[in-house]
Amino acid sequence: MAAVVIDGKKVAEEIRGEIKARAAALAREGIVPGLAVILVGEDPASVSYVTAKEKACAENGIASFERRLPADTPEADLLALVEAFNRDPAVHGILVQLPLPRHIDERKVIAAISADKDVDGFTPVNVGRMVLDEPCFLPCTPAGVIELIRRSGVRTEGARAVVIGRSNIVGKPLMNLLVRRSINATVTVCHTGTQDLAAICREADILIACAGKAGLVTGDMVKPGACVIDVGVNRVEDLSAKSGYRLRGDVDYEDASAVAGYITPVPGGVGPMTITMLLANTVLSAERRLRGDHA
Ligand code: GUN
């Protein structure tokens, strides 16, 4: 039987409806949630993400404060801008688009973001809170993956989950979220040093590919009926496309969907969820400030 296709656009729309209602409730208190977005340089993928974030803010009752800086911006100037947004009461969330140019110390910049405005959930303080299961901002892509799984009715209690990839942004946070009691999966994390990846994947009731390698997961690596979540967004050359490339996930979709029980497409799976969770975190930050919950 063909897999159920998890429609990320539809789930994201549902959540955006909830976000709009929360933003409207804040507006009645005289508060407009505000997101500051900083982009350094002109990396084409980053430019398109940042543009999409600004559009999503405008559509959902969130003010966006955008700064596009040249690629040779000194690190000190970027840190000063982050500090200015930390102090600005109209700003509830700060996002510095990654990757940053090589002359800038990414860790230093991320650590400079106030934990109470870190809607990406990347600061060491928020990562620590996430691991300890304390109130925090969850990183957007992993939080989006969890919401997709939950809202699709996939059983997680006692499930075996395999995560392929150990990045700070996706793999490691997913490992932490999947073992929470509210999810209760048993988690294995695979990476470039993993031996016999296919055999480990075949044990997975929930298989999450976030390795950044196009077509890595083939049908023979999928347990029949498993839920396959594809986080990969790889640009592969396609001369028949206007842009000269097309987006391909980490999963061989045709092959895997013949075996899986549930599967996310690329595009239209995890992608729409990431920005949605960013909007949700920004609204949450404004709500927390209103309640006086921030440190
Ligand atoms: N670059 C790729 N993904 C992300 C993300 O989720 N947040 C930021 N700030 N940069 C990114």
C-alpha cells in the first residue's frame, strides 16, 4: 500500500491559523510581536529564506525588522547590532541567518543574543534549557518535525526512532526531543562514522533523515509501514529547470514511499514547518514578556 503523504503545507497552515489568533489577542493588549532578522552577505539560499521569513511575518500579524549587511561587515558591528536588538522593546525575537561569513565567529554572535529573544533556540542557554526540559525556545526545524509527527497521528510511544545526522541545528535537538516523556521514543543517532547504516535504519519505526545528502535513504533501508521524515533540502543540478537546479531531499522519495507508512515530500514537507515554528516562537516570546515570565 502506498504511504500516507504528510502534507507540511496543510499542517503549517493549521498552525498559522492558531498563531494569527494569538497575535490578534496580543494586539488587543497593544502588543505587536516583533522579529528582527539579520542577514550578512548574499548567499542565495539565505536570501530566499530571509525573504520568505519576512513575508510570513507580514501575513501573520508579526512586525519584522530587517537588516541586510554587506559580506565584509566587521564582527564588532554585527555584535553591536545584536546588542541594540536585545535592548529594543519592540523586538521579541532575534534571528541571525546562518551561515555567517568566515571572518565572523558564529558562536560568539549566537551567544550574544539574549536568551529571552533567541527564537531560533540556538544560544547555549536555550540548548541547556531544552536538554533539561525547562521552558525555552525550541529550534524551529526540530520543533516542526515533532509537530508534523504529532499532528499526523503517528504513534511515538515506545517507537524506535533513528535520526541520520548530528548537526547542532537539527540532529542533536531532535535526539533530545524524541526521548522526552511526552514522545517516549527510543532513539539512535547515526552519522558519517556509523557502520551498516541500512541495517540500523531498517529497525526504525520513525526514520528522520537530516544528513544533507541527496537520496541517501533508499527503499531497502525503510521498515515496512515506518514513518519517514525528510529534512534534507539539497540543490541538485537540473538543466531542464529555469533556475538550473531542483530541490531534492535526503530520501529517495519514489523508492521509499512504496515501503513507508507515512512520508514527507520535498518540497512541501518539513520546509513549511520551519518558518511556522519561528513565528510561533516569536508570538510565544511576546506572550511571555506580557506575563512577566522572562528572566
Ligand atoms: N540557516 C539554515 N537554517 C537556519 C535556521 O533555522 N536559523 C538560522 N538563523 N539560520 C539558518
